[in-house]
Amino acid sequence: MATETSGRLRALQRALAARPNEPVLFADLIREVWGEAPPAAPLPALRTLVKRLRQSIPDEIVTDVSGYRLKVRTPGPCQLPADLPDFVGREHELERLERTGEGVVSITGAPGVGKTALAVRLAHRLREKYFDGQLYVNLRAFAPGPPVTVEQALSGFLRALGVSQVSIPATLDAQRELYLAKLEGKRVLVVLDNAAEDLIESLLPTRPGCLAIVTSRHDLPGQLRLDVLSDTAAHDLLLTMRVGGTAEERAELVRLCAHLPLALRIAGANVAHGHIEDYLTELRGDRLDVLEIDGDTAVRSTFDLSYRALPAGTRRVFRLLGLPPGADIGLDAAAALAGRDPERELDELVRAGLVDQVGARYQMHDLIKLYAAATADEADQAGLLRMHGWYLRAAFAAVSLSTPENGLLTTPDLDGPTPEFAGRDEAAAWLEEEHANLIAVALTAPSPYAQQLADAMRVYLHVGRYETDKALVFHAGLRAARAAGDRAGQCAALLGLGMSGWSRGEYRDALERYAEALECAGTTSATALIKNAAGIVHLELGETRQAGDCFAESLRLRRDLGDERGIAGALMNLGLSFGARGELRQAAEHIQECRVIAARLGLHFQLALALDNLSVAYFELGELDLALATSIESVRLHRDNTQQRALANALASLARIHAERGETADGLAAAQECFEVAEEASHPKARIDALVALAVLEPDKAAEHAGAAVELGRKIGYGPGVITASILLAHATSSLELIDEVLGTIEETDSFMDHSRALLARARITGSVALAREALAAAEHREQAKVVSDAQELLATLAP
């Protein structure tokens, strides 16, 4: 009977899988399962079979009106470390833990007792049950070097769950909210390894169907407190590692290693092909006078014995590996640390069980790394400084290729061995692979490496929107620079902190940081860079006069330096400030000059930005054919770049131009694409601009679209977007109160781009001929041809 049922389940699954994501009729399924001999009550029987199939496959079976549909699940992320091939024992513990349903499994115990190994083995056993993904993070709460923060861990989880880096929120609460939203309706397993108690709660996947496995040295609620291996399990581990000798000798080795898995693995690696009796003799003597690690004499004893058995050169490499702050190390960084190629010594350490090799990278157990660091001498510390210098040079080289807009405010020594990257993609891949180590080095390195590495990574962290890491790195750089009295380092770190505040929308904090940076600026280029950054913040606050002053000063300084790249950027920003004040011809002239320089220098991204901003100027001047052609070219160029936010901006401009030209279908298509790109890039400003275009494209929904734009603009503090959307909303709802609020804001901020439109909206609401004439005069003064035409049309209606 069981075989017959299994056959029917397979037939049902085949019938559904033949047409994935499409409904299969009840009658067709009954025929596929039972053929010409259906049961007396076929639909209830089919329902029973579907219920059983749902319990046995990861895919979702959806009930439709006339049948069932197989919704195939795509494989989720798997971040789990590899399972130990020689894992032994713990069957009782595994059986108990596997019975745990949703919620949290806590595994605690002393260091070296095998908590991580048990957690990873359990996670691999449960993989099929949690088919939507298995997430893993080593929080390094008890390791040397900086621990992983909650924000860093959540960022890693979100990236694994399909969220692009630029879409990851800056605040912990927002990250947590998005994390739980991504887990909704899914079965995901999360492993929090080496966790401190205060970090756990924010990382737990508290959604139905999800499970967390937590390991810690601290006691936790509902914990399984792991003990050492039993005699049988310890003996089995040694046999699995092919340790010879008699049963009595192996039993003594187990006793001298205190039944600890970590100590047994290191001992086993040393005697698997050697003489166990000699090793036992040394281990007995070594236990008479040893230093303890967390009270565990056995672990320290095996470390000492294994370390002394190594050749001198390999002992040196082992000591050096205890010094870097990161969780792992690549061969090139290890070569910088050792001052030569250490591959042979690394292989010896792997064979000795002191180092684990995972792909092309090497890592140590926390206790082994602590031991290695404790044995390092003053000469070894020089190797660590050598590695810091290598990371600084490598980061500068990689960032310069992947993000050409990068420039240094500090003057690091870049002379020395540096990896060569074939191109932008290879440089970006290296930055991704080494990201965690670069952050760890920046947080722990002494002066001048901390502040110089922060400076080298500034644009990379900003463009990539690594908001959590950005704040950590620049604060560390600032501390190191202040302690060393390094003014240039302080200037660079303060600039980075200002950029961080700007990214988070904390504009006043950003301006305070920029003011501090100016006090430390010791070069003309540094002053020009900070002035430009401050101008951007003022512009987003609607403070157009202050923005224009900053950009004009930055342009003057760039011209003094003969810095054409900087001149191009300052020209564009100054043009934007003119545009915001409604001085459109001057805006177009400055942006056009930027366009010419960017094209000559091959600055493709800056050229695309210039074209987008030019299209806006042409749009306001009523030159709609030129605006459309320029906007289309901007969008084309932006598609070839990786800056999704800039693409979203260009698409919003294109949508509004189409709307003004009456090209509804094209405008809707551009707006829809803008929404999709802006959502992916977490760019609400572009969504606001697209909503403004939709308010024009869909007049019957104007109040809905404009209202949504106003609400979102106020939420994120995007003043220009709020003004433009409020004018449309006031017109759609005939709200005098709102239009008067807009006019007051324009007067306060000098944001006169929308002044004539606001006057025209008030004239329409009130039927005022005087206001319509005032709107016409303002539009004629600024050469806003479309507003001029609209004002003339209104006047013809009001005063024929």
C-alpha cells in the first residue's frame, strides 16, 4: 500500500511539474494519478494526496479555482561553512536539537569544545527543511580583532537575501525591518556563531517557519550546554584521523587532551603519521608547567607541543598569522605579512591542524589565533605594519580603478609591492573579497595607516553605500589622526563623516563635520573638495544662495589648481544652484561647459550626469525637442554605468519631459522603469520625481500621485521635490493654504525654479488676473517658455 501511495505522489508531482507555475485542471490530475480507475470520491482523494505532497517537497502547491498550480521555489542562499568530514559523536545532542521546531537553538560551552562543529553539522542536516536559505555569520565575539556589529551582520544577510548593497538602509531599525520582511513567508535557517548575548536579539529570524542556531560561550536561555567528547567519541575521532598506537596509548592521549575536540584534532594531526609514544612523553611533561587559556590546560599543551615541532620558518609564519585583525587571510596578504611567499609554511600549518584552508584563504580557530598572537615577538610586529602598508596600497589601487572619482587628502607612502588588477571588474572583485579585512584593518591599525586607509576607501564606501562600515571607519580614522596630531588625516576623516551624515539625511550634522574639516584643511584641493561637498548639502536643503557660494569658491580654487576634472564637477554643481534659483540660461551655460570637459576627458559618468541636468534646463526653458534628445542620450549613457541612482534620476527627467510633450505612453513607460530602478537602488528622491511626472501624465490621479510625492518628500527631507509636488497637489485640490505655504517656502529658500508655477497655480485657484500677470512676468524673466504659454492661456480665459 505504501509503495502504491508513493507511486501516486510521484505521478502527481510529475503532472504538476510538467506545467510549472500554471494551473493544472483537477480532472487532468486525477487522470494522471489514477488513470482509467479513479476512486469513488476523486476530489477528496486528490486533496489528501496534495496535502501529503506539500509536506514532502520544497515547492509550493497553490490551489486555483479549477485545479492546482506548482509554484517552483528557486534555491535560497547557502552561507554555511563546509561540514567536518571526520565529525564524530554528538548523536544524542543532534537528535535532541533536531526535534526543536521554530525559534532558537542555543549551543553553549567552553572554548574548543566543538560548538561550531555541532552547529554546522546540525545546520547541514536541516538544510532541506529550510529550503529558502541558510544564513551564517561568525560574530567573532570572543576573537582577537574587532567583533562583527549587528549592522554588519544584517547587511550581510540582506545581501544574501537579494538586497543590493545600495538598497540596504543606514539605520539598525530599518535594516531589521527589511530583514524580517525578506523572511516573511519563507523557511530560512540562520546560524549565529560565536555570539555575545547582547547581539543576538536583533539578528533572530522571528518569523514563522524560520529557525536560528546560536553558539556562545555565555549561558543562554534554553541552551544545550555542550560537554567534552565521551571516551568512545574521542577514540572514534582519533581512529578517523588514522592515529595509530595501542588502545591504551590512544586512551591516554584522550585523557591528556581532556577529551576536547580542538586539542584532539591538533594532537591527531601531529601523530597521524608519527610515533604516538614520543608525543605522549612530551605531552605528559608539558602539562607540568603551562599557561592556561580560559582555564583549559589541555588546549595550551597541544598548542605548545605542535608549535615546538614546527621548523623555525613555519613557527614564524604561525606567529605572524595571529596578528591580523580579520577572520581570514589570502596568500598575497600573507606574503606581505611574512615578507616573502609563505605558501610552503602555510601548507605545513594546515597539515599540523593549526590552520584551516578554505578555498584560497586561510583561517585559525579563535583560541589558536590568540595563542599565536601571544607567542609573537617585536620583530613579528614589523610584519603586521608591513601588511597594513600592503592593504593601503592595494586598496588605493583597487578603488582608483573601480571608482575613478577617488582622490586622497592624505599623502600615504604608496611605494611598495601592490597587486596589479587587469581592470575595473577585477579591482571591484578584490574589494568585495577583502572588504571585511579592509574594515578590520582600518578599525585596528595604528596611525598613519588607519586614517590613510579610511581616506583611500572614502569614495568606495560612499558610492557603494556601506553606511555602517563608513561610520565605523571614519570614526576610527579620526581617533587615530587626532591622537597623532595629523591634520590632513583629521580633515579626511571629517570629510568622510560629513558624507556619511549627508547619505543618512542628517544634513546639519554633515555641515558641522564639513566646517570642522575646513579648519583642518591644509591644501587648496582639500578646501575645494570640502566646499563642493558642503554646497551639495545646502542645495538639498533648498539653501540655494549658500550652495552657489560654496560651488563658486570650489570652482575658483579648481581653476587655480588647473584641475580639469574638479573644474567639470564644480561647473555642474554651480549650474544646478543657478537652476534652482530659476537663472536657467546661466545654469545651462555652466552645465554645457562641464559637458564639454567631461567629453574631452572621457569622464563618461560625469558626461551622463551633465546631459541629464542639461535636459532639465532645456525643459524649463521650453526647448522640449532639445530636452528630449539630451535626456534620451543621458539615459543611454547611464545604462552603461553601474550607478543605478543616477539612472533613476535620468529616467525621472525623461518621464517628465514626455509628460510635458503630451507623450503619455512613453512617459508612463519611463516613469515605471524609474520606479523599478529607484526601488532597487533605494532612491526615494527619484520616486518623488517620477510621481510628479505621473501627476501630469494622469490628470485624473494627479492628487493621488502628487500627495504621495509630498508625503515621501517630507519624510526624507527632500525640499525641492516637496515644492514641485505641492504645487501640483494644490492645483488638483484647489488648496489656497498649501499654495501659500509653497510660496512662503520659495521666498525663504530662494528656490525660484518653481516660483512662476506656484504663482500660476494660485491664479488658477483664485481666478486672479493680477496673479496670472505676475506669473507671466516671472516666467518671461526666467525664460520658462512652457509656463509663459500656460500663463498666457489662463489670461486669455480670465480676461478675454
